[in-house]
Amino acid sequence: MKISAMAKSLVAGIAAGATAAVTAVQDQVLTTGEGVTIALAVIGAWGIVFAVPNRRDTTDA
């Protein structure tokens, strides 16, 4: 199964943002700092995952 780099980074961004959001709202309040942390987690995940190439399949030789 081949997954494009964009789809892979989108899923990673959603996962990172959801993780940060769940942690941020434990006290039932979302502050500006927590919102910035969520945004940075999503943007960071998009950039890092998109920049790292998929491993090449060596079985198709």
C-alpha cells in the first residue's frame, strides 16, 4: 500500500493536534498558550513528516 507524503503528514498533524488538545483541556479551559501549543504541534508534525521521505521498497528489484 502506498501512502502519499501529503496524506501521511495530514494524519500526523491531526494526531499531534488531537493529542495536544486532549492534554490542554483537562482542566475544562483552553487558554491562548494552549491554543498556540496545539497549532505548533500540528504545524510541526506537518513539516517534519512531509520532509522525511518514505523508505524505498527493496523487494521490487
